[in-house]
Amino acid sequence: MIIHVVQPGETIYDIAADYNVSVVRLIEENGVVNPENLVVGQTIVIAYPEEAYIAQEGDTLEGIARAFGVTTMQLLRNNPFLSDRNVIYQGETIIIRYETQGNISINAYAYPFVDRNILRKTLPFLTYLTIFNYRTIRGGEIVGSDETEVIQIAKEYGVAPLMSLSTLTYQGRSNIEVVNSILYDEETSELQINAILGILKEKEYYGLNLSVVHLNQRNRPAYDNFITKLSSRLKAEGFILFVTISPRIIITSNEISFENLDYTVIGQQADYIQILSYGWGSSLGPPSATTPAHLTERLLEDAITMIPPEKIYSGISIIGYDWRGPYILGVTRAYALTTDAAIELALLTGSTIKFEEQSQAPYYEYYSTSGGTQVRHIVWFSDARTIDSLIKFIPKYGIQGAGIWNIMNYFDQMWLVINSQYSINKVLPES
């Protein structure tokens, strides 16, 4: 796999000729929205398959899978353009396999209202799907919307559905009083665990993904105690437990760091620990990469001293943000962007995309006019280089996989980078 960075004056036709691949393939595999107008600094991924097949008249996905001894899910991963149609056309190139360098697991988040076409296109790449739905309110009560259809679709694709539970609203705010009632009130804690088990059984989930927020030195023993009880009850009923930890971010005038905590007990009790920070690159800022590679690596280096590496998932946020300056802590809010939208905005504003090596993230600046005054903007987002650098931590540290926040939009380059280098683990049977 090669990641090409667009240079001044380059066209998609130049890049295709340089790498001896078809223009149509480059556009399709990379999801290039505006192929006639590339942005300087934009990435184009070139992935060479180990084996490919030219479709014949009457071919079907199932027939090709049988002929080459692969699963239909593998063919859908390698050829995502087939996700929304039942016909394979004569003369089409079908990628059978890539030369991969090992297995990884992928957990990803989606809301219950995820577009079903995007969901079906994404599921072949996943091991687990965490459906971001349930939250705890006062008294240990759990509320959420109907996600039955999403659970069933996930299982059809051999993906294990996980119930999510947090005290976070859709806007990302958490109620510390609710957290404390679960941690320090035995009756509320018991009601909470019983409610969790009721939903897991009723909806036929594979397990629970518990989001741990407000974890600090003072309440860590209480969290350890609650998670120990929860884990015991879940395992007795045959469910697995993910614990997603959001490290507390410490912001100073010249540095963003995190609070060091002992995760040993949680690591012992949970089946998997996912480290996913909501603080970096959030809409509240400060402006930065959403998943800075250097800070992610520091977190992993710390985590593997307390948690068995094979239990760890490294979180990756793929949401970009556009901040208006000047940035004021606690006041300024950014606009969320997909990678495609960030590139389109760069094209619209005539911006050149730059790349910050330490964070392994692209960014650019532009100016708008408001009330006759020029306003400076800075945009940070993720591209193929970001994903490649973060995914490489999995084999480097021997961890289990990555957790993606989120899959509400299809990110072509991310899946091409991952799928062309790694095989995806499955815990449910693949078709």
C-alpha cells in the first residue's frame, strides 16, 4: 500500500499513470468526491491486490467466494462497491485478497439511526459494533431508543453487537451526580446491573460496552468495585464486558497531557479495555488533532504496563473540526466535519492542506468575513496517513485492535488502509 500526497499541479490522471492503476479504480477506492479538482496536500491511497479476478457472465458473489475459498464478507471488504447491489457485471475486476500482515479486531460506534446503506457497507470491516444508545439517569434507570433492527443487521454480517451504556447525552455531556449514585449507593448499583442484564437478554446482545467517565484518583476504588461486581454478573450470564476509558485531559498553556491512573483492577475484570479520549480535538477544543499519534502512543505505553496488551483497543476519532479564532477556552465551539467535507472546504477556500508530523494529522487555515471583519479558521481532520500511523500501533504494541468513533459516515480511505494491510478478526460466523 502506498499513500500519495497530492502535489501542486497534479491531477488524478497523473497519479493513476504514475502508479499504473486505472483512474476509475483510484476514484472509487478512495471515494474522491471531486476528482477533477484535487487539493494540494490531499492523500490518495494506492493498494495493490495479491489476487484479482475478472468477472464472467453469470458470476455471483457467492459463486466467486466458493471458487476461491474465501468468505463473501472478505469479498465485500475487498470490493465495497458491491455492498448495495446484487449483480456482478461481466468484465469487472473483483479483488480476491490482499497480502496482509496479521489479524486485528475492530470495534466501531454507530447511533441507532445510522443510515442502513452505510451500515451494511461498513459491517464487513468490523468485529464488534457498539450501538451508542443507552444512558443511565437518576436511580440507576436506563433509557434508550429502539435499536433492534441494527442488532439484527450486525449479526447478519457476522458482527457481534455490543450494548453501550454511559451517562453521556448525544451532546457529550455527563451528569456527575448520576455517576456517583451508581458508584456509592449499593441499591442503585444493584438496580443498574439488573437493568443492564435485562436489556442484554431481551435484545440478544453479545456484551456490554461501558463508558467510564469522570474516573480520577478519588473515585477509582469505587469504580474498581462496581466493575468487579458487574463483570462477575455478566460473565455468569455469558456476556462479555468492554470498558471504554476516557482519560482526563490536562490542558496547560503549552501542552495537552492526561492524568495517570492505575487501571490494573479494571484490566483484570474487563474482557477488553478501550482507550478513547473525548477531550482531544473535541468541539470545545483547544484546536488540535482528534487523535494525536504521539499522545495515543504515550497512553498505550502506559496502559500495557497495567493491562494485558491483548485486552487493549486503541480509540480513533475520525471526526474533523473547524474552529473560528480567536480560541477562548470554554466559549469557542467548533463545527464537526467529515474528512470529505474538510477536503471540499479546503477546495472552496483555496487552502493547501498541511501535515503535522507529531500528531500525524492534516490541517489548514482559511479566512472568512463576518460583519466586515476577517475571521481566522483552523481545520483539523484525519486522512489516510493518520489512520495508517494509528493502526500501526496495534502490531507494534501487540494490542487487540482499534475502536472507531464513529461510522455514521463512510470513510473510504480508512477502510482501504486497514483492509489492504490487515485481516479482520470475527467472533461470529462469517457468511
